[in-house]
Amino acid sequence: MYTLLLSLLTLALPGVVLAQGNQNSLPNTFPHVWPGQPNGTFSPEWQKYFEVTAKLPNITGPIPRTFAGNIPVNRQGHPNDTLFFWAFEKQGANGTLTAPADVNNTDPWIIWLQGGPGSSGMIALTTENGPIHVLANGTWVFNNFSWNHLADMIWIDQPVGTGFSTADSTGYIADEDQMGEDFLGFLSNLVKVFPSLATRPLFLTGESYAGTYIPYITKHIFQAQNPPVKLRKIAIGDGSLGSQATVEHLPVVNVIETYPAIIGYDQDVFNFFREQEHLCGFDLNLTYPQNGHFPTLNLVRPTEHSALSQSLLEPTESRTRSQSLQKAVSEKFAATYHSRAFNKRAEFFERREESRREWKRDLTGRANGTIDPFYGCSLLDELIDYAVNFTFPWSNGDFDVYDIPDATSPEPFLNASAFFNDNRTRAALHAPTSKDWIRNFNYPFGNAHDRTKGNQYGDPSVEPIAFLSELAANASAANVSIVFYSGNDDSLVQHRGTEVIIQNMTFGGIQGFSRKPSTPWFDDAGNFAGIVHQERGLAYVLFAGAGHLVPEWKPAQALVFLREFVLGGNLNGTVSGTIVVGGENATLANDFLPGGNEIFYGSAATQGTSTIPAATQAAWNSFIATATATHSPLGAGNGASRLARGNVMRMMTLVAMVVIWFV
């Protein structure tokens, strides 16, 4: 992903598209032949070669039997296009991956894919659901909640060219259909090395942009005459299943309702965003059962051209990764609204409230029912910019789209680059020497960085929602189940977008869920873990207190989820006739699940928490109960029209925060 600074540099040269038509600028990488590599085609003889036997640097203590290396995808004309895998046998087992083919072997095995596009699967292995985890200080620990406690587990870098996977400079995928074909080619070679995997049930899992990868891979498995694996279930977390409008910007009001601290509990600001939601066509009415399909959502672009609106061409997560997000946003914000930027910290708090009033006054000069010309319908970006400018503690300079209550600036960085690029690790994992391992990079679809085509990442493929109904029908016929799960603290791919997608797709011959998800589920300690709902081969699970990277923030609960709802057959939340197993809780049947009352902040570590006074929460709850009971946000007393009609200039004082410093 490119930083905001690079985005602005690119925009200064409007005729330039990054690397478009210049294939030679793309990395040309290839796998390394390490000592002991067998000759000839793949077979179980390769198991000994791929086994990791050398000691890994900074990892103390034994780890499960493990295998790693690069395997080709069999794309014609591109022999150096490979995928890198790191496989761990089930904890306590020995020989499960190397077992011979046996149709009676029903032991599950799991594949994990990361998102991006262009993010390494090793991120999850080393920070989320893998057996070894890197800490912010560079040391390593063992993860007691690793998913290989329950099954053989394989983390993969894909598409080709991602992480330790390799690709020649003309061999990057053109689209997701080519990605799916590549993945089946990889699987066909993988099962030649580990024959038992061909007949054992495969559970294909991943998060974020894997919500695009996994449906395409599943589609190609169903289309294959003789698929190389026996797919049993797919599980997608916080997945990019639909358009940018659907998964990122449609849910913004739900994000605010979950964490109203983002806008300082300001009712006028809430009404503004709710009006924008309506004008953008994002206020869809979810019914159970669903009545009719939703229209195609088009993301309205800004009509005013400025540095602020131009920066919206960059993916949201790229903007928020900027090392100087607060400074960059405030300067562009100030230039747009003709106010002073927050360059000097000594002046920041005094001027923040003044500029916030200016922002609200700007609404009064706008015609009623007008989409913000500087943001268009990029509502998540507008919300982030508001918080970074005006709301403590995000005004310290950072907004984590992956985990709303984490306002540390900078965030503690869990980076395994030094480990993977250590030559001892590289040799032990049979990794390529033609490249360094990189966590994330801007994937060059069609061998070019061209975001004028396709979605915000330059991916020209149609979003999975276009074929999810057909996929679900084929899955049902093949006895393959589907699981979608979300972290309640995620704002980038918030759960409301996933719920919209579920209600807009057909599975089991019926559109959407027939009952609203409202069944609680619990972890092994008996604590509330979130909401679960299951109907006709599709399960939906919401995690309380987890962000975009669910296993990182709720590792114990994620392992219970894997055991019960992915590998297992827990019926909690299942509609059975006129009842729902586990019951329905009316307090959980709202459109949003309230988030926590604490926001964490600090520099590279959590140094304090900002908590919300009970009186503030009570006043907001009273307001929101009335606000959400009204019909259109364009009605009397709502949105920008409310500000314009009464020319309301009152100052909303900043919410008092109780600051608790950690000793």
C-alpha cells in the first residue's frame, strides 16, 4: 500500500499512473533451490525437503512438526510463479501431515489466507492465530490459542508475488479468476507432497480481502472436474464480499452508534452523518425475512477538487497508515475549510473547538439535502478525518480503522520482517533468496499499478456478491457450509455491510436470514462473546470486543469459535422450525452492538485510557433511542437541515473524559 504522501505526490502529476505499462519496474522473483531438493515431479519424497529441521532464530523451546517452502501454481509460461506455505501439524500429533492417502481419514485440515490485496499470510501466523507470535520489542512468544491446537494448519502467501511467494515481472495475476486457477494449481502440487490432504476435509479460512479470494477459489473448486481437495467449509472474517460502498462506507452510522465517542457524543454531528447516509442511499432497510433485493450502490465522488478530496482516491487503510495522519489531514482539512491547520501542538486544544464550530457552521451554508462536496459518499473517510481533527484521543494523531478503541499513536508495531529476512530463517523455511519478505505491498493486478481500473486496489474483478447466491447453491449441493464472521470493533469492513450482503443473497432457496441474529454465544469461561445465527448452511458470528483481526484481539474466543462453529457442529443460533436454538435476546436484536466504554491511547504502547462518564452515556442513549425511532433523517429536526433552519450556532462542549493513567 502506498502512503498518503506518495498519494499526494502522484496526484501532483495527474497524467501519471503508477507503473502502468512499465512491467520492468515490477519485481522479478523466483524460488531458491536449497540443498536436498529432489529431482522430478512432486511426490511424498519432497516431504523431507520441505520439513523445517534447523533451529529458528529467537524461537526458544520446541514447536510442532512443521514444513515450509515454495510450490508452483502451474501457470503456463510462468514456471517461477509460486506460492509460499508454512504448515504446522496439529499440536501433540506426529505424522498427521505426512500420513499416506486414506479415504477413511477424516481429520480436518485448515488453510489460512490473508487479505490486502498483497498482504502476507505470515502476518496471521506471527500475530493472530499461529503458534509463534512476535511482540512489539521484537521478541517471540508461544501462542496458547494457536489454531493448530485443533487441526493441521497451513498459512499461505498469495496471490503470486506476495510475501515469500514469487512471480516473474509479467506473471502477477490479472484478476481473481486467474488467482483461483493459480490456487488450484498450487493445491494440485501440494497434495502430491502430502497425499492425505487430497481426501481429508479442507476448511478454507481467511480475513479481509480473503473475502474476495475465498469465494473465487471456491468457485473454481466447484467448476473443476476433478478438484484436488475435498472442501468442507469456508470461513471468512470481516470479508471484502461486496463493493467499497457496501463494506466501507454504508456502515458508518452503525460505526458511530457502536462507538459514539468517535464524534464526542455530538448529536448534530450524528444527524449530519445520518443525513449523508440517506442521501448516499446507504440507509437500507434490513427485514427478516428480507423483502426484495437492494439496489446497486454507487459511490458518489467529491464534486469539489481539493487536496482533501483527491486524497480519497487512496484506499482508506492506506490513508490511515500515514506516519503523520493527523498533520496531513488537518492541513488539507484547513485548506478546504479556510481555517488554520493544527501545526503547533501548543495551540491545538485551544483551536480545535473553534475549528469544529467552523466545520459545523459550514453545514448551514449548504442547501438542505446536499451531499458533502468535498467527500462525496466516502463517509468513513469523513468520519476518520473528523475524529483526527476534533475528538480526543484520536486527535493525538492516529485512527486505527481495524480497531476503533485503539488510539495509540503510533501503534505498537508487530513486525516479523527481521525474523523472516534473517538468512537462518530463510534457509530453514526454504524461502527464496531473490526477494525479501514484505508484510504488505500494493498488488499490481495485470502487472501494473493502475487504480483507474476496477476497484480501489486496481482489481478489475467483479465483487463476490455478484455470484454468492450461485456459489451458495453449489455449496449446498456439495455439502459445503459457509461461515461469515465479524469483529464488532472493526470500522474498515464493519459487520453492517456483511449483514447487508447476507440479506441480499439467496441460500437454501430463500433470500437472507428469516430471523434477526440475536442469539448470544459464550467462551469457555462463560463470558459473553458475541452473537451467532445459523440458517440453511450459512452461519454468521459477531465477536464482541474484537477488531478487524479477530484472532489477534480475541484469541481465546476465536479458538472457541473455530472449535464450535467451523470445525464443529454447534447448533447454537440455528433456526429450527419456529424456534432458535439458544434462544433470542431482544437486547441483542438492535442494528448495532454497543462497543466498550474505554478508548486506549499512548505512544507505541497503551499509556492511558479515556473513559466516558455515565451521565454522558445516559444522555446519548436517550437521544439515540429517539433518533433511531424516527423515519427519514431528512425529516424535521434532523441533519444539516436542522442546523440551517434554525441557524443553530451553539457550541457543543467537548465531552468530559475521565483519564486513567497506568502506573
